[in-house]
Amino acid sequence: MSKTIIITGGAGFIGSHVVRLFVSKYPEYKIINLDVLTYAGNLENLRDIENAPNYLFEKVNILNSDALENVFQEYKPDSIIHLAAESHVDRSILSPLDFVYTNVVGTVNLLNTSKKFWEKDYSGKLFYHVSTDEVYGALGETGFFTEETSYDPHSPYSASKASSDHFVRAYYDTYRMPVVVSNCSNNYGPNHFPEKLIPLFINNVINKNHFLFMAMDSIPVTGFL
């Protein structure tokens, strides 16, 4: 195997697509799917590649630093693609600490473990941190965000992701760990957990949930534009 890559949150919505892409496109790479399998993680998302010779699954919580060290010791990864996160804004309002633990402490645990195993030689190593454009706040009627936009989070979710972004960049500035941070916009598609808006609506339409239609009658049409 020419590279060994750990993908965190690989049983979730976006993570499962990333895992499948790498397993299929790079058969010479060893892909380690590291996921704790919370309510949003589902190995059924990956049944079609679960027996691929270059794919392995490890059930690990990124809050468990000892378990992370065991995985690094066993597989000696070259790169981390870090997608594991609590990501639902409404849940963050109800339970902000869950987002602090997973998104901030979990990310720092991964950074610390990566540093411990890589710092003697960072060549060929990469910590890729997948974040969100919500760290930039809200746009008005027009405009767009750029990498130069100031951070302005407005929910516990976006605040936790902003914090994790800052830690990742701090590990580059302080330890010269090679990192990349991407701040993508909202995604939707197959395997999307139905608590999110688009799959929720689709699921309710398919199942003829009349409560949904009653609720939609009370929402201004401009709310969907």
C-alpha cells in the first residue's frame, strides 16, 4: 500500500461518499474508516465496498486519545481526512457541550495524536480538516464568502467548528504540522440523515406526512428562496 489514510466520520453522510471514492479510485491506498457510529453513522452506507481489500473499519471515538494512539500505532497513517463532527444546528442549540466535546476536543485529540506520531518527519504527511462556511456567519441578500472573510459564527455548532479551525491552523503555526482547512457550503444527496431540511421534506412527502404540509402552509414562500 503506497499510502494509509484515516478518514474520520466515514460512516456518516459525506464521510461515506469520501470513503467510497478513495477505496474505489485508489486501490493502492489503505483506507481506514474511523467512526464511533452515533445516530448519524451507518455502516449500511458502505455495504458495497466493505469487503474491498484496501478498506478497514475501526469503531473509535475521537474523544478517546488512547484508542486513537492504538490506531496510529497499528496502521501508521500518512494522512488524516477529518470529517467526524456534530453538525446539526438545532441539536447544538439544545446541547452545546456535545458539540464542544466532539468538534473541538475531538479535533485537538486528533491533532495531538498526529503530532506525536509525525513530528519527527512531517514529509508526506497531511491533516485535512473539513469545516463549514457557517463559521463566516450569514450573508445578506447578495454577496459571497471568501477565504479572507472574517469569522462570525452565530450558533453553538458554527462556533465549535470555528474553534476547531483555529486549532488546526494553530498547529501549523506552532508545530509546522502540514494542514489543509476547507470550508464547504451545505451538501445534500444519498445517505443524508433525514433530520436535515431537504431529506426531511423528501421523506415526509414520500410518506405523505400531512403535518408537514400543514406546517408549510404557514411558512412564507420567500422562506424557501
